[in-house]
Amino acid sequence: MKSSAEYLAGPVFQLTYPTGEFAESVPVVTYDDALLALEEALADAEEYKYLLLRAIRRNAPETVASYATTITPEAAVVPMYAEAA
């Protein structure tokens, strides 16, 4: 995974006061560069989400089968409502 700074392709400026003194070392980027970085980060997040869900689906049948064989109901299951005649 990339860090936040790796998504910024444009120049990063340091905020300064009118006297030329640095203002708390606050990095400043242009609005367009920030939007591009955000779009790239969201696209990567979708890809990671897809890969994670695919891995979960691949392993899901194995875990469901193992739990299904060990779980047994302790009481009889009865319907909540009588069938309409």
C-alpha cells in the first residue's frame, strides 16, 4: 500500500508567513493535485477491497463446512405463526 505522500505527483509547497518564516511546516498542494491524489487513492482502495473479498470468498466454503458439521440445535425449531387455513 502507498503512503499518503506517494499519491501526490505535483509539487508540495511549505506555507509561509508574509515575513518569509515557515508557518508550522504545513505542506500545501494545489486543489487539482489533491483531487487527483484522492481519486488514485480511492481506486487503489477499491482494488484492495476486491482482492480482500476474493480471498474471503475462496476461504469461506472451507470454514462454513467445518462449522456446519459441529453446530447442532439444542431445541426444536417451531414456526412463530400458525399457517393460515
